[in-house]
Amino acid sequence: MPKLDLDSIERRIGSVYPGRLNAAMDGRSSLRLGDAGGLSQFGVNLVRLEPGAMSSLRHYHMEQDEFVMVTEGALVLIDDQGEHPMVPGDCATFPAGDPNGHQFVNRTDAPATFLVVGTRTPTETAYYSDMDMMVKQDASGFAFTRKDGSPLTADQIGDDNE
């Protein structure tokens, strides 16, 4: 089954962020193309950002490389060096362990999409550049804490019922 039927792949909405941080991902959706095709060594996702949406909170990975290519629309890459306009065909790379926090934002009135290819590792740690948060991922899922490992506070994530 080499050719994927994109219409048959479940579109994932939002993010795995805790509490009100998930609401910051309104307008973000993705298709897990690598999973749909049975890939096990690297992930491939097609991410769609509606006008005004962002891909993630600014973050960087300790164990996983990321490659991004804009496929439709116009986006702004925000990283530690500033803001970089990106259009179809533009690419960006984020090597594992490089503490360059990054995110993509759609500041236009039209949807935009980008392809993300990344390493799959049994565990991962990522840090968030603009807030005191890290996430550790393993076979049991995601665990969000402060960077020192202590629990996130209600001020940081709010309440799921807010």
C-alpha cells in the first residue's frame, strides 16, 4: 500500500498540551502520514494551520531531529534568531539537542500546510523556550512538568474546566 489515501486518514485536532495550553493550538490539525503508511523509524506529519493558528509553543528536542517543508500558503518561522517568512518549497531543520526554540505561525487569511519529518526514539525530552516547561515522552505517554521536574502550576496551565 505505498500510495496513501489522505481522505481516509484521521485528522488530529489540537495538541497534547495540558490544560488551557491546548486551547492555544486552536486551528491546528495534522495527518499522521508515517503512521498511516506503517513507518516505524521516522515520523511524517502533514500539519495544517488555519489563519491565526500556531504549530506549537516554541520548543526544541533533545533526542529527535526535525525537518520541515512548507507545502501550501505562507507561514512565519519564529526561532531564537527572530522571524523568518516561509512559502511553499522553503525548508527548515532542527537538529536534536540544538536549543533553538521554534514554532510556525500563520499570519495570513488563508490556510497553510507544512510537512514535518522527524526521528522516532523510544524516549524524548523537549523544552519550551518561552515558559518554564518540559515534556518527557516514553511508551506510557507524555509527562509535562516544569524544567526542574516539579509539577506545573495552575497559573501555568489553568484548569481543563476553564
